[in-house]
Amino acid sequence: MTDTHIVTIDRHIIDEERKHADASGAFSNVLTDIALAAKVISRQVNMAGLVDILGRVGHRNVQGEPVQKLDVFAQDVIYRAMDHTGHLCCMVSEEVEDIIPIPEKFPAGDYVLLFDPLDGSSNIDVNVSIGTIFSLQRKVSAAERGSLEDCLQPGARQLAAGYVVYGSSTMLVYTTGQGVHGFTLDPSIGEFILSHENIRIPEASTRYYSVNEAYYSRWEPGMQRFLDELKVGDETRGSMSSRYIGSLVADFHRTLLRGGIFMYPGDEATPDGKLRLLYESSPLAFIAEQAGGAATDGRRRILDIEPDGLHQRTPLFIGSSDLVARAQHHHEVLEETGS
């Protein structure tokens, strides 16, 4: 007899909540609201070639990057889905310079949402996978509507983190510290269905690395040697192959499912790296560790970094734990020897 048992994301979130002694219905509702926003964004992304939503809006965001129409749309969808629920005290977004307050006309809650509304949106007009990244933290200050203290917490304090990849199918992946689970959107019923339960990053059998090699000449010698070693390989792994899309969510999603390592090191032009700590690197690091992998900036565990700014940047090495450890070893040797 065919097994027709299906698990929706709403049901899974409720089941996960029961595993947390201090969890509340508000916590589950936040995740459910994020899933709803992802459905709306997914619909618009899939219509991008048919409606007037491609291209730039004519100004740059706080990162100095050109703002795409889809960035504005995704930002607005997430904000409107979360601002009135009474579950959040404030929000932080890649697209906004300061803390995003909850309007006074709505009640404030006990959680902080940090998010990148649409990672890789400049690739939408060439049909490359893009995504949304999010992180949820508990309010720790006495401020009713949140403060910097609430937002600038190390990644180890995250309650939940996840991402949505809008590709050949739309998939939402999240963790609440009880493993990593993936849900694929079934457009025929408008529901995210559990499709990848308890995801684990493959280790020794993986043969892929992901990095923009165009910046090789700018890297520190340790990073250059590490990449050269990956190409040559060793007795256990053999030579590795390059897989680089240029969309963080898409590259990480492949790394999560297939194993290997994704790297965005610092270089001469950007010694602190390019990726944002709070709403890109930390959420993905939480997911990677929950899937048996690791994440470092080359010197420190990503989840241990104490943030000092909302848009702080960091180098990132993330993926299979043995490869991440090797990357960090090369940085440590460089610092010890100076070469």
C-alpha cells in the first residue's frame, strides 16, 4: 500500500516546539509567519519574467549595493508579515541601516528577527537560484521594543535559523537546535512539505569546494596553499572539483546536501570579508553545526563571535567539518610563521 503520510511545516514546527521546555506558541507562530512570507516571495520570484519586477530601483542600500526591485518587494513582504503579530520586539535587515522598530500601534514581543530578505537578487534576471536567510533570537534587554543589546548577540544564542532557496523548486530549511530539516513547497496545495528530514553534511566522500577563484591573487598565502591542496587532493579524498554559483544561499544549499566547503575569505581589498555576520554567516553556521558540519572565520568559530555592529562583515569557511578544520589550520600556521 502506498504511504501517503505527509508532514507540513506547520505540523513539524509544532512537533519541534514540544521538545523545548521553555518554548511558547509565539515562537512557533514566528516560524509559521516566516514560512508564509516565503510563499509570497516565491510566487513573485517565479513571476519575475512576467511582471515588472526585474531591475534596479535607482538607489543603493546600506551595504553600498544597488537595490533591486525584488529586494524591495521581499523586504516589504517580510516586514508586513511580522510587524503586527506581537511576537517581535524589533527586526534587523540587510536593506535597512538601523534597527527596524515595531510600530507603536502594535504590541511588542520577546523575539528579534534578523534577515537578509533576498540574497543574490542581482542574479534573478539570468534565472539563478536566490534566497532568503533568517535568524531568531530572544530579547535580553529591558527595552520593550528592543535595543542594540538584543540584536548584537553571538550566534550561539540563536533560537532558530533558516533559509529559503528559490530555484527549480522552493525549499525552506531550518533548525531550532534539534537537527536540520528541509521542506519543499508543493505549489498545487500551497504547503511546505517535509522532504529532507534530519539533514547531515556528508564528510570524507565529498569532492567539491566553492569559492570565487578570481580573487586568488588577493588572498593570504595560507588560503592560496589550501586551495592548491584541494585541487591536488590526498589519499582519502582525491582531487576536488570547483562548484561556484555566486549566490550564497544556493552555494550553501549545495554544500549542505552534497558536502564539501564554501569559502569567502578576506583579501587585500576586503580584509574583513564580504558576508554579513548577523543575518548571513551566523544563521548558516548554526544550520551547518546542527547538520554535523562547522563554520569559522579562519580563526574563530563563527557562533562565538561577539558582534559589534548590525552590518558587521566576516570571512566565512563553512561545510564539512574536516575541510573547515583544515582551512582554519592554514590560517593558524600563517599567523604563527608569518608566511
